[in-house]
Amino acid sequence: MPKLAKKYSSRQYYYDEVYKLNDFQTGRYVHEIPQRTYERPRVVRKKVKQESRLSRAFAVIVMMLLGVFVLPVSFEKITKMMFAPTPLKTVKADYYQMLFPTTNYLSNDWFLGTRALRGAEVKKPLMNTLTENVRMTGLENRIKDLMALYPTIEPSVYVWDYDTQSYADVNADKIYSAASIIKLPVLVQLFRSIERGQVTIYDEMTLTDFYRAEGSGGLQFKAENSKYSVDNLARVMITDSDNSATNMLMSKIGGMPDVNQGIREWGLKNTGVHTWLPDLGGTNHTTARDMATILYNIDNPNFLSVSSREKIFDYMAHVKNNRLIEAGLNPGAVFLHKTGDIGKMLGDAGIVYAPNGKKYIVVILANRPHNSVAGKEFIVKASEIIYNYMVR
């Protein structure tokens, strides 16, 4: 509006309002002029058209393809040559190994030709999970009373009854060092490899310094280049807990990555092999529940054949260390098991066949002060309590 018109308009508004509100006949005057109100103009915003889900998905796929296929090739062929040219075309640095130095022995899967880590198969695991019915709280309370008498021992206990599917659980999901009990999943993976035709029980392996391991077992003292069958190695791995035999068998079936890959396919989340034996630092780990699941599935015909089961149980029936759970059983009971012993952890895991027909799984892992005999005493007494409770 021009200044003059605007000025006139404001003045005219003033006089109009004055004459409306002031009554000259009665002498009543109102000096307050109501303020003119102005409405703020509305801003009409245009709606932004949203991207369709299809276009977003297409963009994500394109970016993934670029990241997986194009960028690595361009880095190898162009970028690396620009900043780090070399006259030796045949010499190539393994940058992936430099960035991820532990992949070769911590991996458990293959992805696009490289080793990778994968979680446990939980949707379709190869092993059946234990069906737990009634919790044996009376047995758990007795074990906890025993724990009070051994304050320096931190135990993990799992018991499962074949007849009633009742169970006892004391810290059964807590992760412990596996010690030599880790040889049990190695044995199971060995026989699954045999059933797939990758190995035979009659194959021979040569003992070299590469496989020699201190600790338990007498194979470490045998002559260089001595030959042993897979059957012989598997037997001494379990009965004598031979570390050298374990390393040879793990190498035979593909090393630690392949053992870990098998464990994940079974559906076990908390068991893994991370160190060649002897594992004095306790980096190989498991839980009482995982070990009970492995023991239960040795009897699973959809997981292992009858011939494999018979071989495995034959080895486990001749374990020479009978000073732990077996020492707490009554005479006449049969125990198929595998023990583990390192400075900070002592354990035993197996299946008990009582004379009255009772059959149950029992796993006891005990963290302890270094080499403390209290660990052994606790396991023996706990085994006695469990046995008397189960066969009553």
C-alpha cells in the first residue's frame, strides 16, 4: 500500500472508531481505541513425496554390491597401486589378515571365500535340546548346603533324569574353562566327519614335534614320525586325556575353526575351542548345560549312527581318572564320562547307569584356588549326594 493511502487509511480508522464509541449527546467519551487485529497468513506447505520402499531396497542392494564386489577390486587394482606401488607383482600383502589376525583360528564359517564368525544355529540345530520337566529343588538345596561348606569353590552343576526328565540346575549356564572336557566335542565332531566320509577310523597320522603337547598323555614322549591310527588317537585322547592326540585329531578334521563350526551347527552357544592343547590358561570354554546336551545327543540316532555311539561310549567307559564323580558312586554303577583338570578348574561330565536301572546325566564344573584339593573333595561329595537322591 502506498504511504499516503496507508496514512489515510489509519487516520480514517481512528475517526470511525471514535465516532462509534463516543456518545456526544450524553457527554460520555471513550478514549481507548481498540487495537486492530491482523491474522497471520497461513503458510501452506507442500507435502514431500516419500520414497517408496522399493526404491530404498534397491538403493541398499546397490550399495551392498558396491561394497562387496566393486570397492575391494578398485582398492586392489587402483588405490593400492597409487599409494604403494611395487615392482614385485607376484608379492601381495594380505591386508585382511593384517586387520583381523585371529580370524584363522577363531572363525567357524566361510563367507564369500573367507573365514568368518557365525552364531549358534538356534532355528534348526542338529542337536535335540533337553526337555526339562520338574525341577529337583530338594537336590539343589542339598548341593547349595554343600557349597556353604566349601566357600573357596565356585561350582556349576547340572543333573538330568532320563526317566522323568526332572532336572537340577545350579549355575548350569555360567561359562567355565573346559580344560580337557573340551575333548568330548572334538570326539563327537570327529565321528561326524567319519560318517560324512571325510575321515576313516583306519587312517594313520604321523607324530611330529608340531603336535607334541605337554601335560596329560604319554604320546608326547613317543618317537618322532611314529604312526597311529585315528582309532588309537581317539581312544588315548579320551582314556588318557592325551593332549598330543587331541591336537592331531583336530588337525585331521580341519582344526579349531571346523570344530567350532560343528559346535555352532549343533546349536550350542557357550562352547568353543580357541587354543591348541594344553590350554593351561583356560581359554577353551563351555557350560554344564552344553556338556549335558552333548552327552544326551550321543544317543540321538538322527545325530550319530549306532556304530559311532558304540565307539564313543567304549572310549568313555575306560577313562582312567576315576577320582571325581565316579568316586562318589556306589559299587556296581557304570559311568561313561570325560574329566578335565587345570589349575583353576576341575570338572567331570558323564552318564550314570545305576544298578537299579536309574540313568541320569551329571556334569560338575568347579572353579577353585590353583590346584586346591578342595575342588576334588567337593565334586566327590556332590556326586555322592546326587547319586543317593536319584536312586532313593
